[in-house]
Amino acid sequence: MNKSIDILDHDQTGSGPLAVYGHGLFFSRAVEDGLGFMDWSPIPRAGLRLVRYDARGHGLSPGRPDPGEYTFQRHGANLLDLLDHLGADRPVHGLGSSLGSAALLWAAVTAPARFDRLVVVVPPRAWAERPASADVYRGWADQIDREGVAPFLNALSGVGPPPILAGVSGFPPVPDIADETLSAVLRGAASSDLPAPEKLADLTHPTLILAWDTDPTHPVATATKLAETLPNARIEVARTFSEVRGWGDRAAQFLTE
């Protein structure tokens, strides 16, 4: 294996107990910072050491054109490898948005003792509803394999944001993924799902689930089912953009209460 891509590229701010955050599909740290509507800076200000990473094949974390590298379960394994690299010898706080939340949940069911509290942000469509997302991702990957990346990016630029993000300039962003791996990333997502509910039911970690309304790709129904399945979870649903902007403060409060 090429050791140069093993550990995910990451940065850190603050000091204190460790909190690790992963972004969503197509995003990266740079993309998330550019869009500006998810601000996690309250976490280090609350006395935590915040590590943010780019998922495999996204941003500054390179990848291979192999769909097996980009399943939710594999993203979770990469997160556990990052914890080893960071020297995390005690349970850490885990946070993740969309793809990052799927990676976090897979990491937690694989190695529950590695985590303390969990913040699960806009979990993706899952379980009985997952095939709808899988069909979209496979269709996009097929288009890229037939026609190249440009027609896909042109079509993506015409997709509007969900109503709750209507005021966000540049959404959806251009995927921060290399052209040669974009199809594989999509196929990996298409073959993925969240862990089975019976596995999640064993996670007793205090968990905050942050969902937003009006987005069928990240439906409130999935977040609600998670809240019902995880034995120590609470759910908060944002219905306005200002509530989304407050998620960093809410996460910091939860992680330090």
C-alpha cells in the first residue's frame, strides 16, 4: 500500500480534550470554509482541541480510482487510523456532517471505546430509503465514465440548494475531488449505508443529532430514526438558516456540558 496516502490530511486548533470532525461528500475543509455556513470555531474556543480532516479522495487527502476506498465503512476505518496517528489514548469526541457522520457512526460501532460523545450532523438517507441515493450516485458515475467530468459538473451547477440553504452562495459546490477519482468516490457512496439499527442500538454514547428540514438527501426521517435507535441520543431540527449557523455553538455546549 502507498503509505503516502494512508493518513488523512488534517489540521488542528485549540488545546484540551480531542474532538475530531469530518465533512460531507464533495466537500473538504477548504470548501466548507468557503461556503461559511458551518462554523465549528466555537469548539476550540470552548477548551477543546479540534482536528478537522479531509476525507479520502477529498481536498488534500489523495485517493485511488477504486470504489472500495470510498465506502462509508472504509471512511470509518480511515477515521480510526487518524485517531491512532493523533495518539488518541483516551476516548475522543467525534463529529461528522453527512458523509462525515456516516464515517463517524461506522467508526463508533467498530471501536466504541475510542469515542466519548458524538455529534451527528445531517445524516444521509439510509436503510429503506438508501436505494434512492444510490441510484443517483450510480447514474452520475455512469455519466462520468461515458462522457467525462465536464457534463456532470455542468449539470451539478444547475442543482439548487434545499430551501433552508437558499441564501448560501456557491451551493452546491464544485466537488473538491480529483477528476480521475470522482466516479469511484460516487460508486463507493452508492454501495454504502449507515450501520444497521441493531448495531447502532449498542452505542450508549451521549449523542447530539443535528438535522435540517427541506433536504431530501439528508431527510429528517433518517435523523429521527437514529434518535430513536441510539439509546442516549437527542435530536434538534433546524428550520431556519440562523439555526444552522448556531450549530457550532450548540455542538460546543453539548461537548462540554
